[in-house]
Amino acid sequence: MRRMMLAVVIVCLLLSAAAAAQEPKQGGVFRYALTTNPRGMFNPILNTETYDSYIISMVYDGLIYIDEQLQPQPKVAKYWEISDDGLSITFYLHEGVKFHDGVELTAHDVEYTYKTILHPEYTGVRYGNFKLLVGAEDYHNGLSNTVPGIEVIDDYTIKFTTTEPYAPFVTQFTYGILPSHLLEDIPVGELERADFNRHPIGSGPFKFVEFLTDQHVILEANDDYFFGRPNIDTLVFQRVALDALPIYIRQQRVDYAEISPDNYAEVSGIPGVDLYVYEALSYNYICFNMRQPRFADPVVRQAITYGFDRETYVEVLREGFGIVANAPIPMASWAFTDEGINEYPYNPELAAQMLAEAGWKPGPDGVLEKDDMRLEFEFLVPEGSRVTEQMALLFQQNMEDIGIKVNLVFMEFSAAVDRVDAREFDTFTMAWSLSVDPDPHGIWHSTSPWNDPGFFNERSDELIEMGRRETDLEKRKEIYAEWQRLINYELPTMFLSYGVTIAAVNERVQGIDTEPGPLGPLASLERLSTIWLAD
């Protein structure tokens, strides 16, 4: 890991003094490159993919947003108050915030948004974030028609109350507010099939115009945006083939792109482009389907991890743009710990020894067998990243070296997600982009719909629940440190690397964060409503 990867690296030309002296101006088209298609689920309480969330964050506004310092800040809510017992939050909304169709946003829309998440027929995955609201479980289970924990006081005031302290509570209210007047007559169980999801209407800085698969998503500036019209006129999320990305950057056909490590050298030499390298709140991983007997023993999962050369993956394939990971809380988080964490260094001899001691013996073709099971499995690999594809080939070879046969299955990203959601996989690789609060409930609790490996551990659930209830930061750190050590031993997934992102930005783009933290130069796209384009 190169030391410079831990700090911002600015490459190419510095902004000219003339450009820096200019005042922000309106106009122009900003093009954001995407190498993976959005699915087209542009609904903030139903989407599950990062690429859809880019569009959602521009079309909708939430009660709050998270700033560059990872702190919650007011948005639709002009401020909030927390009760002395810590169980209630009261949000006071701005008056005059309007949806893109001109209808005013009120507390009733906020109520609709969050009550829908709790509805018995809700098909999304966010119920766990709000199940501690008073009456939520009864409502979710069809035992009540009301949620006392959501109280509309007047058109511009709404109160949320939990049954017990909930440390991440404030940060949960970033979800975009849905227009109840357009959706409340649609049965909740049918909401995910509504045409609205592909033609969204929110209250955010940009209005939806068009989505063409394999081409683009076009948004236009909201002239009536409550917080001030964006400077740019048109925002385009441009689909670009991975191999063509450096060409698009060189030809100034895109203004912003997250590039892969193998493009770094080429793009760093392009005039008029600035590169920013920052550590993100993310990690990538290989997930084991623990519902299968061959992956049930932690010794097998540990041996596979010892048997994979993750150091080569980071240092060679990722060209040093990454940090080998051993637990699911990134170094960029305040909850990260490396105390008592096993690093699982590459050691194929130890991996083979562990498997032999666990009863796995070579079969006629050399593949390990035990109790009529073979250590042969499919490895589902989403297409679109050369580094990921190279990693899969390295994994396949490393596993063959210790008697494990891996069959690679390359698949378009959305199709791979469908397979994972249906639990039709042996192993797969993907990445998680995480929220600012380290609460792991949404991914790792045994009841979570995003618990892809099927991991169940009573102590893990207990620690996750303790971490949610504990409001003392130092005590939360201790709880999450123990939890990380537990996951580091159990390894429901093999952690590959903590995210280090490389952002390429055309120098005509003004108003970005030039010393980005984990949210990057665009502060998780929040700055797209204020950036401007120089001549």
C-alpha cells in the first residue's frame, strides 16, 4: 500500500488563477460517467443498487443530508429537536418546498414515506432501520393500522419516537421524501411495479427527463428548487464502456469519472484533468453461501482466505489503490479496529493443512472431497471491471493450487444481483458502499434481507443490537470492536480490500471539494447542485 494512497493526490494542471477568480455562473451540461447501467428503480425506499441511488440523490431531497465531515445537516427539515430521554426526534420542515409537479411537500409526505417502509406489504429492504419506532412491529405484522411512533403534529412538524435508545437514529432520515399525492392510492405491495419508479418526481435539485438503458439518464435543473437553482442546466449520467473510459475523458466527453487502478497512469497524463484519490466508506468481498454444507465450517472459509493472495490483488491488480481488508468496517470509519484482528496473510501451505485436518482429502481428479461433497463451486463475477475479472482469475488459480475447483460465471451486474437476491449462488464478489454510521444491522443481522451469506450467530446479533442501543461513542466503539473480531474469525465473507477511489475531474468543473474525505470531490453528489462549469 503506497503511503500516498492515504492522502489526496492531485495530478495534472492546477486550476488557473483566472478560472479561480471567476464567479459561479449558470449553464452547461455536466456529464458523469457510469460504467454500469442503472437498473431503473428510482425510488428511494425501494432501490438496492448504487447506480440507481445516484439519480435518486439528485431527484429527491431527504429530511437531512450528510456533509463532508460525515455529520447530519438540515435539508427539507430546517432543524430538529431530540427529547431529553433520547427516544424522540421532532423535525420542523421548511414551508414552501415543492415537488417537481408544483405540489407542496408537507409532513404528510414524510409520514407516507416512512410509514410505507413499515407496511406489511412493503417489498423493500429498509424495515430494519425503523422497526424500533413505537408500534412499528405491530403495524408491520398486520396487528395494527397505526404507528404511534410517527406523529404528524401539523403540516410542517413531524415526530418520530422509538421504544428504546437508537444511536444511528438521526442519520436514518436521509431517504428522499416521496409525493404521497401521486402514490398513496397504489397498494404498497404493487409499488415496486409502478411506472413512477422509472419516471420519478421528487423535490430535489434536478428533474427527471429520460432514461435509456445502455445510453444515459438525463436530468434538468429544477428552476424552482427551494434551496436555489443548480448552476448547471443539464446533468447527464453517461453510460460508458469500461475500455472506452480513458478515451471519453481525453476527448472531454465526460466531466467526472471514477476510474480503475489500471487506468491511473494513462488518465494522469491527460491535460486538463485533475485526479483525486481518497479512502471511501466501502469494501469489496467474496461472499460464501453458508446455507451450503461445504461452507458451513469456519475452518473452510478461513483456509480459502489463507489460500487467496489478497496482497497481490491489492498491490498488483489494484496497483496499490486499496487496503487489504479483514473485517467489514473500513479504516475511514470511527469504529474501525485492528486490535485482535487476524490478517490472514497468503499461506497456501497452511490453507492446505487446515483443510486436510478438517477431513478434506483429494479425490480421483485432485479436487478435495469430504462426506460425498466436493470443494468445487461457481464463482459469480459481475462484468464491467477489468480488475474484478483479473481478481477472479487469480482466485481460480490460487484455489486450484490447494485442491479447490472454481468455475467462473461472468454476468451483467443487474442479472448477478438478481441471482444473489434469489440466493442462487455458491460464491460471488461485489462491494458495499456504507452509510456514515457503522451500524451493521442492515447487512449482518440474521433478520436482514441483505444478509446474503445467510450468516446466523447469536452473539453477532446481540452485539449488533447492543451497538444500536448504546449512545456513548466510546462504548459503541468497544462493542463494534468485539463484533469485528467475531466476524474476522467467522468470515461469512472473505474481505478483499477497503475502498480507495480514484476520481477524474475535468478542470473546468468548479466548486468541488479539492481535499476530499470519504465522500469524495462531489460529497456523495451533494455538490452537484452547486458546482459550475468554467469557460
